[in-house]
Amino acid sequence: MANDTTLDLQPTLLERLIDWREQHVTDRQFTLVLAFFVGLFAAIAAFVLHWLIGQIQQLLTSGFHSESFNWLYLVFPVIGIFLTSLFVRYIVKDDISHGITRILYAISSKRSRLKGHNCWSSVLASAITISFGGSVGAEAPIVLTGSAIGSNLGKLFKMDNRVLMLLVGCGAAAAIAGIYKAPIAGLVFTLEVLMIDLTMASLLPILISCITATCFTYLFVGGKSLLNFQLDSAWLVERVPASILLGIFCGLIALYFIRTMSACESIFGRLRNHPLGKLVLGGIVLSTLIFLFPSLYGEGYTGVNILLGGKTEADWDAILNNSLFYGHSQLLIVYIALVLFTKVFATSATNGGGGCGGTFAPSLFIGAFGGFLFARVWNMYELGIYLPEKNFTLLGMAGVMSGVMHAPLTGIFLIAEITGGYQLFIPLMIVSVAAYLTIIIFEPHSIYGMRLAREGKLITHHTDRAVLTLMSLDSVIDKSYTSVDPDMELGQLVHALSRSHSGILPVIDTGGNFLGEVDITKLRHIVFRIELYHHFKVKQLMSKPEAVLGVNETMDRVMQRFDKSDASQLPVLDVDGRLMGYVTRTHIYKQYRKMVADMSAE
């Protein structure tokens, strides 16, 4: 009985809390409070994830010898993918892949409502995957976790959809800020990648969540940076041409990464109904690549730090440890190029085989290896002024990230903040902008947004398109129509018209199929002539509508149909040709104006 009483009181206490809040605290003030807690919980999630990854990796690889290859590289990645698949299949029972794409979809189509399990499931799944060697990043799972925390806190306190969208952005920004101790990067990531508009109403909550996450991360792990970088030499204006060329090179690397990733996803997508086949294919590819190139193991930040922190050839040769290339310093460039080329396959095999992780860290990894390769080849062949390889490793990270994510500001500020490389701010801007301008020639959307863009579900900063994306066809369908039979006489048609609130009556046969419609404005010359009531039937008077809408059409497509047809209302049919209802131009415009007003409100 005591337990039952406690369970009964819990909802009542929450409702009382919500009532008190609504009476004493404004929505704007309470949003700031929620933003603080979103930042706190996101920082905790990021700390827990990286702690789990570090502990498990230390346990698995502590006995490895750097002077030779290790056969366990063939085993651990397969085990990690297998365990993650079991966890997702039997415990989570939901798809948790493509974390940032899932957030974009939630914002665009689900009104920023993420499932409760996203607050923890991605953390555990990605910890298993990465610690066993999965060649993916922990950032996207943490971003999904932070956004889910924001979404579910907002739902718990019954906040409206606009506040939910803002809290999702706060969670994503806090995740990036917490992982990298980079609050500005967290802010611009939300603006560029999640495309949440920057207004005074959104700026302060996002900043609060970013600062909160950053401060608590410092409290948890201290002041040590994720990446170790010391400026090799000051920036010189003579290196501008090389920086531009590096940006173009990074843009082409980003194009290769996106296109190859998409192609690999298509291959694994064909095995959707064959989980064992996905596991075998992904496991074989991933374990083989990691055995040949141990730098692909896990997130890869160890290899990135070797390139960023090296001062002598012996330092950089450490990247060959644990591999078949150990002791062959002359093959360093070959090794770097092969790792750069194969990283995308390792990442695709990890996620495609059943693992869980993101492409955030892989883009940084490829950028670091690409920047080092560019500078090393440039210096080997003396193509111009000497390029400090450590500096260009850093610049390459910003360039590839800017290209892959279509987010040059995020690339600039993230790399500058996590490495303290503000001395390279100008070349960071040059490389990031050049990479972005190169990639948009070939790919109009980021790796996160291209899947949704193909389906017309991607929200953008363009207000008109954003509103149409957020609108759903089902919400504007009027299903209270009066239908008529094709064999009905004119007199019966007039009687049916008296019961209808519209001047257009759909004609439907006995099988429920839509045949056409009767527009009463076109029958004025006979509708009042009683002597003709038995001379005409509906099938003689009906006509085809100016256009027909499919139930799965996007609102952007619906508006195009209205513009081309100049009709006041159009029928909506399901996939079997049955009438769902009518959509009127006035109803769409009314909802459109309301949503524009809501989005513009401070």
C-alpha cells in the first residue's frame, strides 16, 4: 500500500511544481534554468562516456607491444560491434545510429521530441563500440544525448515546441562545449549545423548551457586539453597561397569522405534484413584495416596528438607503432596516405556492421592526416616556402571538418579553442573558407543533412522553407467532406450540396476510389432548373481536379501545386487512390502566417 501511495503522489507533486512555476516564473526565465541543467547533464554524460572508453581501452590494450603487430586487433573490433548490436537489438530496441542526423530530423519533422532512451542509450552503445576499436567518434552520440536531455526536460515541464527546439540546441551546444572545453564552438555548431536561428531569445540559453558544460568539464577532468599543440612557427603572409591550396585539398578530401561514406551506407543498407551478414562484412573490413593500420583503432586522437606534438622524425615515427610498418621510417608518408584513404571505410564498416558512433572525430582525424601529408609532400619537393607540418596538421583538421559539416565557423573556433591555436586564426579562416567553397560546388548539404534534404525534411535558415518544412500536410487536411456517387442524379446532387460546407463535392465509387469532383460554380446554368434534375447524372457533370496531392508530399511541393494550378482547394489521395480530404489555400496560409509569427517572436 505504501508503494502504491508513493506512486500516486509522484505525478501530483510534479503537477504542483509545474503549476507553481507557471504562476511565479515566466517561460523565458524557466528556459534559462533548464539550459543550466541541460549543460550540467551533458557535461556529466560526456565525462562518463570518455571515462568508460578510457578504462575499457586500457584494459584491452595495456599488454600490446609497440614493436610488432598484434593479432588481437583482428578480434576486438568484431567483439565490440557484436556486443553493440546485441545491446541495441535486445535492450534499446530502436535505431540510434546517425545521432546528429536524428537531431535534425527531430527538429524538422518531430517538433524536437527525442525519445527518453536517447538520454543514455547512445552513451553505452558508443562506449562499447569505440573502446573495442570501432573507428568512429564519441561526439555525435554525446550530441544526441545532450539534445535528448534538453528535449525530455522540456517535455517533462510541458514547454511548447519552440522552447523544445531551443533546448535541443542547448543540449547539442553543451555536448560540443563539454567534450572539447570549447563554448564558442558549441554555440556556432548549433547555429551552423542544427540551423537554429540566432535571436536574443536563443542566444542566452545556448550560452548558459555551453558555459555550464565547459566549467563542469574543467571540474571533472582538469585543465588538460584533448589535443596537445604548441605553435611551431609564427604565421607568415607568404604562406597564404599554400593555405588556400590546403583548403582546396581539404574540400576534396571532404568530398571523398562524404561520397564514399554514402556509397558504403548504401551497401550496408542492402543487408538491413541480414544482421549477421552486416556483422560479418563490417567486422572483416574493420578488423583487417585496424590490424594493418592501428592508428584507425578507436577515435584516433592518439595518432592526431603524435602529428601535432612531434618535433623530430623519431617523434612522428611513433605513429607506426603496433603496425607492420614499424621500423620503416621511409614509409611514413605511404602509411599516412593509406590511413587517410582507409579511415572512411573503417568508419563505415563500424556503423554499418552494427556499431554506434559518429563522423565528427573521423573528420578531425582525416583532416589532421591530410594536413600533415600536404605539408610533408610540399616540403619534400620544395614547392615553395617551408610549411611547418604541425601547424598544417592543425589547419587540415579545421579544413576537412568545415567541408564535411558545411560549417566553417565551427571548424575555425573548435580547432582554435581545443588547441589554443589562436595564433593561427587567420590561416584557420583561410583554410576553412576555401574548403567550404570547394565542397559546396559538389555537395549542397552537409553529411548530416544530405539524407534529410533528399526527402525534403531538412530545416534551414531560410524562413519560408523552414516554416514549410515544419508544417505537415496532415495538419491542414479537412476530412469533413460530403461525397457523391457517380450514378447520382442532379436532383440528389443538389440535395447533397445543401448538406455540404464546400462548393466542391468529390465523386467516389463503391470501392472508395476517387473519380473526380463536381464544382457547383460550373453548374449554375442547370442547378436551379428543376426540370433537368432527372436528365443529368453526376458522372456527366464531374470533372478532373486541376491537381491532386499525394498524402506523403512535402509542404513545399504542395505550395508549388497550388501556385501552378491556381486552385482554391485540392484533394489529397492516399497511395491507393482513396480520398483523404481536401486542403484549402486559405487554411495553409493561415497556419503559415501563425508559424512565421511564432518563429519571429522573441
